[in-house]
Amino acid sequence: MNTPLVSIIIPTYNRSQLIAETLDSILKQTYFNWECLVIDDCSNDDSEDIIKSYIKKDNRFKFYKRPSFRPKGANSCRNFGLENIEGEFVIFFDSDDLMAPNHLGVKMKALQRGDYTFVVAQSRYLNNEQLNKTLENQYQYTTKDITPINYITHKINWLTCDTLIKSNLAKQVMFNEILMSGQEYNYFCKIILLTENGIFIDDVISLIRYHKTSIRGRLRDSKRKTYLGYFFAYWNTYLEVKDEAPKKARAFLIYRCYRLLGKLPLKERWLERGIIKAILIEFRVKGFYYLIKLYSKRII
């Protein structure tokens, strides 16, 4: 098997209690030709010292701080990492998750089965069996199902750490730095519109953690925040892909925005003007029916 350089990008913020375990899992990889860029989002714990101790052990680790002129957040760190990688392939990973020892090897072997530009594997939670049942159901598809329509409309799904992507493809789009949720969905909607030449493999090679204090965890505790988070993810994705996405995909995104907008209090419907225009563009005459329901707040 050829062994091109794989770049691993890890954004981190105050993960001093967990990041060592993540870096240890990378050190144990059976595929040796990698570099790991850890981008610190201005932590105020001991993360930097821990990461630098790993650099002393192995110079394949690299440490960066998010530049102060860039917005705070994991998306900014991922974009900054993309600007500094040297590898032919890239993986986005989180600073509290774990790679199986064969993680890189399995993905690289799969890519070399054909002229694929990205590979999708599977993840499971380390600490939430209930969510694992949901997660397992999300991977019920095959390589032939990897299409823009299927991904954008949620018929297929994957997590950020599930993929390995050719770097020249990954660099063609950016993570949206203003989104608080749905970042990976937004990013991969844009990727898959560039190419659907990916391969799905039925291997669980990432172990992820669930945190109630994470952004996703906090959103689950508040219906209002959940609706707002999803609304902005779909709306921003629509704005970014509407010139390339097929009509069915555009309609799906706007219909999701419309449903979520109807769940918000009237005082928070300040984006209605843009949504109204998009509803009429995508649904034509039927759009007037949706608008009547929206204003009467009879959306179920």
C-alpha cells in the first residue's frame, strides 16, 4: 500500500483532562506517515503544556494557537489548520475522541480500492449507549448512496471524524465560522456538491464522547436554542449552496427553515423577509400556502 502523508487537524479548547488520551490514540496508529496539527482556541488550562510534551516525544505533532484576528471556535481552528497542512489527505478530529489503532490504515486502504476522493467510516459513543442506537441507524447505507440529494436531505449521514478527504478537495470550501451547530453538515453539503466520489466502509474506527456541556449537549436542553441552532444551520447552508444545489435539495433546506421558523416566538422571527423570498422562489404558488400557515402559526 502506498503511504502518502495524512494530516490530522484537531481543534481544542480546555481539554487538558482528555487530550492526552486522544494524542496517545494517534501515536498508536499502525499507519505511520501522518502529521497532527493541534490548533488551540486560546485555552486557559494546561492544554498547551500537555500538547508540547507530545511534540518532544514525536515531531509529527505540531502546535498552533488560533490567531487573535480570527473568530473564536472550532471552525476557525479547522480552517486555520487547513491553511497549514502538508499532507495529501486530511482528517478532522476532536480533542476528546479516540482513534482505533487501524483508523488511518483502514481509511487509506479503502481509498486505494479505486480513484476515490474521500472515504466515510463509522463512529460510536464511548459513554452513551442510548445515542449509539441512533448513531448506528444513521450508517445504514452503501457507497452508491453517497449523492448530494441523499446527504443534504439526511437520507445518509456521517460525523466529521468519519471522513478522510483529499486535501486539494478539502481546501476548496471552508467551515462556516459563524455557526454554533450543524457545522459539519454545512461543510459536507458543500463538499458533496463538488464531488460524490466517496466510498463508505462498514468499520467502526472512531470512539467519540458525549458531553452535556458541549454546544450540542446544551442545545438539547433548550428547545428554543435547538430550533435557532438548526434554523441557522439550514439557512446558512441554503445561502451557500443555492447556486449549485439541485432544486430538490434547495427546497428541502428552505422547508426545514420554514418549519423551524414557525416554532419560534413571533418576536424572534426577524429573518422572515429573507425566508419569505426564498419560499416563493423555491415553491412558487405553493409558497403562498406555506406563508399563510406561517403567519397563522399553524405549523405542525
